[in-house]
Amino acid sequence: MIVDPDDKFFERADAHIHLSNEQLKEIEHGRVSASMMFALARFNAWVNASGFQSAEQMEAKKSEAIEYFTNEYRKMLEENLNDYIVNFNQYMGRNNENSSPSLKLVE
């Protein structure tokens, strides 16, 4: 669960989702997901680096940073997977479990 998000938290997250949804018009899900994960990893490496004065300091805390970011991602992924399980038919545009998904992209 996201603890104490600021008032623009979901707006920023939705902006990334909208960009990914636009990219889905040109390429498959897996490639969009891989690009988004790479961008997230690259950005978080920068966020982490910005808290240090030297590469040596950063390297000394590298394991802690990896643990922090992977734990936070795991919690958010688990929360969102559970949400999709509970709301599967609604989010996937299905009337029942045997129907085909619609083309509607839902965030």
C-alpha cells in the first residue's frame, strides 16, 4: 500500500501509464513494459546517485538501494496484481470469465 501519497502522486503515475498506452498502439505489451522498467531503473539510479558526494559512497550503499527499490516495487506490484484479480472482468473489459478481452486499455 502506498503510504501518504502527495496530492499529485496518482496524476504523475497516470501520466506514465498514458504514455505507455499510447506506445501500445505501435508495439506489443512486453516491449512497452521493458522500456518502462528500464526507464524506471535508470531514473531511480539517478535518484540514488543524487544523494551521494562520490561514486565510492554510492557503491558502499548499492546493496541497500537495490533492496529498497526492489522491495518497494514488489509491494506495489503485489497491490496492483491483487487489484486486477479482484476487478479482472471490469478492468479487462470482460462480461464473464469465458469472453474475450476488449481492446479498451484501462489504468
